[in-house]
Amino acid sequence: MNLVVDLGNTFAKIAVFQNYRVLETFKVPKKEKSKKIEKIFQQYSKIEFSILSSVLKDDNSIKKILQKHSILYYLDSNLKLPFNNRYASPQTLGKDRIALAAAAVNDYSGKNCLVIDAGTCVTYDVINDKSEYLGGGISPGLQMRFNAVHKFTEKLPLIKSDSNHLKLVGDSTEEGLKSGIYFGFAAEIDGMISQYKSEFKDLTVILTGGDLLFLSKRLKNSIFANSNFLLEGLNHILEYNKIQ
């Protein structure tokens, strides 16, 4: 049994796996992560292995908890990956993008894949049919766009992203911002998918991230939606290293 932990700036995403099957997932505020992980080990006493991916500078407390209860694999440049990384600056490649590439290789082996992670930023990652990670693109996420139009103008208000009751023709400043940003966001991603499809034959597109639900209903291109794709990728890296 495996425990997968992804530490972000705000939340910790955690999952328990039995081999490659997800048993349970958790999303907890960063300050509650230590107590939650201890409780998970109490609940799942058969956890033997764990993997930690972290963007935090100080993650030693979590490392100690995981090492106390399991054999820990830490995602860094020393950990072996189940794909050939052809990124020009591999040391700068985000851990989230590494995990997403691993998930694509595991779930769609032998296929050209585009993984789109719609979170704080939108990342586009290409893995070809030879299990080679090629790179991709990065653009602002939804809330970042709302923040930007407020920060760089004098009068436009700051509003939080909320996809309920959207109007294409906004009849107020707030509705106009929501229309332009939301529908423009979906159109941008659809356009990017079309461009990638023109470059890569029989491209499989996987969508994940916090804005998955909004986008999955509005994209014209065919996609596979998977909210646990990053966690599944980390688990695949763990399983891959166990047999090395």
C-alpha cells in the first residue's frame, strides 16, 4: 500500500493507493497536513511506501513523519523517471509537470499525449509515443487573470472566479469581466489543443486541475478528464522506483 503526498503552497493533496488503484484522496490546508498524515497512517496500517512531492522550502517535518511510518521516496533530480526527459533545462521542470508526464506514460503508453493542468497556471505538457517528454507551454490561470485586470487598471474591480450563471453578453462590468475571461479562457485552451493536434498525430488530450469541471463542459475538442492525474503520476513514479 502506498501513500502519495503532493505539498503545494496552499493545500496538501494526498492519496492512498493499493498498487495502482486509488483507495481514498484528501485535500487539506497546508497547516493541517502533519496531523492529517498521521491520522492516515493510523487508518491505513498497511501503508509500506510513500512518495513526497513538495514546492515548500521547508518540508523536513513531513519527511520525518513519512520516514517514521514508511519507506520514503522523495521526488527530486535523483529519483528515476519512467520516461525520457528531453526538456532543455530539466532542473527547472516543475514537479507537478513531471508527475503528469509519468501518469500519461502509464495510462497512455505508446500514444502522443497532451496533458493540460488548469490550476493557478495552465500548463501544457507533451509526451510522445516513444515515452519522451518534450515540453509544452505555461499561461495564466483563471484567478490570475482576474487579479491582473484589477492590478493593471485603475477602475476594474477585483472579483473571484465563479463560473455560475455565466452570460456571454455581460450586462455589467462584473459580468463583462467574467464573460471575457471565462469564455476567452475556454477558447484559448480549445485553440491550443487544435494547434497541438496539427503537430502530433492521433493526439490524446488529458485535462486535470482545479478548473477541470468548468472546462470539460465547454471545450469543443475531445478530452479525457481526470482529477487525480497528478497523484496517479506520483504513484507511478513510486512504483517504478520500487522495482529499479
